Amino acid sequence: MRQERRHGLSAEQKSEIWRRWKAGESLHAIGRAFDKDHGSIQFLLSKHGGIAPAVRRRSQRTLTLAEREEISRGIASGSSIREIARGLERTASTVSREVARHGGRLMYRASEADQRAWRSALRPKPCRLAHHRKLRLIVAGKLIRDWSPQQIS
């Protein structure tokens, strides 16, 4: 009997699966190539309707890892937010928000900030009611009392 594995696929493996799928390989053949059940391959492909998702790219406006490292070095050297921003040719508010968002001057780490920013940019975002039980109960209660969405907001 085949042993079950719960290992995910790397980005490179997923890319290769999409390439093979586009080339016309069967689910069984792709599954054998990755030592996965064809159902796992089908699940991956069906999440996107059989069409390969666009490669994630960072917006030109977001801070890069190099800029975040420069912020970290500036903080370590005792530079002010304005001095750091001037060196990056960014506004002081951008640098200030970045530092505040990722732990402040004492806790800021460039690589951690970059990873968090990349994860938080994922779309679609779950709605607020899905994560906040108390808010969900309040909204549901008001809807039961025939409040309009405008009145609730």
C-alpha cells in the first residue's frame, strides 16, 4: 500500500506541473513524475480552473528588500527617519510607516519585514467578519432587527 505524504510542492514544482499540464500531459503522468496522487495534481489545477495563475510580482511602488536593508542599516547607525528616507529617495512617511508596521526602531528586521509584506500582499483577503466573531454577531443581530447595511456601518 502506498504511504501517504503530506509534503507540499515548491514554487518550482508547481511551475513544472503547470508547464506539463499546458504541454498536454495527463494528470496520472504528472502525478507519477512528482510521486503524487493524480487527485493532488487535479486539486492544484482545479483551484485555478486549469489555467496557470499569473506569476506574483511586486508593485514598483513597494519597498524592495534592498531598501528595507538600507532602512535597517540606517536605524542601526542611529540615523533619523528623514535621513534614511532622503537616502532612499522616499518620503519620510513611507519609511516611518514601514518601521512602525514592522516592530519599531528596536525590533525592525529587513528580511522579516520583507517576508511579512510579501505575505500580507496576498489576494483575495478574507473579509473582516470572517475573522472577528464579536463583530459578526453584532452585525447578524442588527440584520435580524431589519437594520439596513448603511445603518449598521
